[in-house]
Amino acid sequence: MAAAPTRAEALSLFRSFLRTARQFSDYNIREYTCRRAADAFRKNRALGDAAAAAMAFADGKKQLEVAKRQAVVYSLYTPKAKSIMEMKLQ
């Protein structure tokens, strides 16, 4: 039986998601990644079963690796124009 992740490990994984999200140049993708991570962590917060928590943590690590790969791919094809959300008004 797998041991449940500690609170520190879970917070570390969450912070890693947020750091990875900052690597996306596109505003929409960046915000989607942050929102998706927060929603998943909120949903799994109340997992009482150690095995279920360990499975959710392992799935989160896999999703983090996917997000990191996607950040690299998106960085290769950055758009020339900024999003309206990132433009500064004069």
C-alpha cells in the first residue's frame, strides 16, 4: 500500500504547477493552468484514504510533467501580439 503524501509534498507540487504556469507566454493558457491546478487540489483536499491520496498525488506529478512539456512547446510558437489582458493602457 502506498503512503499518502505529506502536506509539504502536496504544497510543493502545487507550487510547481504555479511556477510551470508562469512559463506559458499566452495569458489564457497560463490562467487555465493555474485554475485547473487549484480546482484539482481543492477537489482532492478531502481524500481520507491513503491509497486514493497517493494515486491522486501520482496523477498530479504526471500532469505536472505534461504541463512542463507543453510549456516548452508553447514557448517555441509564441504569438507576436500580446493578449488584451496583458496590454498596458496609456
